[in-house]
Amino acid sequence: MKERIAAIAKGLRKRSVWAVACLVLALIVVSGICLLGNAYAADEIRNVAEPLSDAEIELLNTKFFNGGTDNTNNMLLTSEYGKPEEIDLYCLFYDGISGETGTVSEEEIAQLTVLDSQAPYLDIVKVGTEEMDAFLREKLGIGLEETQKRGLENFYYLEQYDSYYLVKGDTGFDWCTVIYGSRLPDDMLVLEYEKTYEGGQWIVTLQKTDSGFQFVSNTRCRKMESDENAAARNDTPEYRTGVIITDAYMVVSTADDAAPMALLQEGMEVKILAEENGYYQIAIAVQGRDGDVTGYVKKETVRLEL
């Protein structure tokens, strides 16, 4: 399977580019779809992002994701994270590893029963610390100690077995459908997808490695605030103008807690709305929509115009 999936990053065929700029790491909801529409000329788009073919999307939907409830790649879509260390370990390992509950001894069950009276009657998921660490390194490129250990407090931990346990009677698995994908420079894939049960549109970013892909981020599609609304919050109604002096990523959320959103090219003109924590809040024009798209970019990537 890995060999077939790896072919996505190596053998992408040139196709007609949609009339949208696919220069995104977490795509924006514009006119009902998460795309930054018509922001750049088609020739510029071809140099930066290439749409995946229908066959490649099908391969992602049937092999890389889905296929069965033991597909751990689907479990990497169960929480939102802007970078690997932010992943929710409770959601990720809710079904164990590969959907297996693991071997739990009678002694372990007895100890867990002291902590949870339902232990003898419900499923017990067991994940050893070493297993957890190895899985994270394979799928995210970081070890357990490098994560924020978000959600780990929801497990029971038995030091004698150096393992984490969940006592539960349901599943955290959800099917997904990739509806659009593109390949960015440095062998990175950006996939827009929907979940069957949770609903909504999501963006997952994958990085090509020698052995397959690692997960970089998984974020909800968010509708960006318009230029007008952003300006209303500022003391000064006037904008300053800036020019991007090197290719840079614009980010969403706040400047101190942000996920990559769009790739800005050198020479692109932007509006400066505010300054915060070493970032400029900027607005960029997007053809085909009312109001600009706003976000943040590092100050050193912008030259202010007089």
C-alpha cells in the first residue's frame, strides 16, 4: 500500500488547473468551498501547486484512508492540530493501535476495576508507552515526549506495565471522503475532506517521507473575517501598505497561536491592519469575493511602503 501511496508524490500528472489559487496549507471557506479563489494567475499556480487526479483522490479514499475500521490514518483525523505536537492523544488512541484492544491480563483488569468499576464489563484498550512513541514517530515524526501530551490525562496509567488504558464501550472511528487535493513544493500534500459522522469540511496536510507520508496538521475549514470587519477593530481607519520581500506563509487564528494558511509570494502587495507579537495582521485581495482575506505574517517578511 505504501508503494502505491508514495506514487502520488512522485508521479503526479499535469492537469488543467482550476480557476483558484491552491496556495494553501489550510484552505479558506470561500463561496461554500475551502479555496482561496483566483488569487493568482494560472501560470503562477502551476509553479506552486498541482491538483491531484481523480484516480489519486480515489486511491486516498480507498487505500490511504478508510477501507476498514482498523485504519489508523483515519484516527489521525479525529482531533484538530496546527502542528504535530498539538494532537489529542485521547482521540488518536481511543481505539488503540490498529483498532485492537491489546492483551490485558486478569491482574491488569483487577487493578483497572479499582479505578473504574466498568472494567470487567466493557472493552479495555491498552497502549504501551513504547508502542505509542513508535506510532507517533512513524505517523507524525515526533516522539511521545515531544507532544503536549494533550488528552493523555483521560487514560488510566499502570506503572507496572508502563501502559495506558481506556475502559469504553464505543468507537472513535469515523469515515472520511477526500474531495480535493493538491501537491505543494517540498513534497507536501494538502487534502480537503469531509467526515461521515462529524460533518463539516476539514484540511489535512501530509509530508512525503522515504517510507510514505507523515501528518503535519489537521484543521477545520474556517471562514475568514472580511477586510471591513477587521478594520473596524482598529483605532486607525487608514491602512499602511506592505510588500512581501520573501515567500512567506500567512497564518490564521492569532499571531501567537497560528496555523499555516496561505503561501504569499515575493513582491505581493498587502494591506497592514495591525501589529501583534512580531506579526503584522494583513489583508490580501481575492478576486471574485467581496472583502479581502485577513491573516497574520511575520514582520520580517514584509517591507512597509512609505
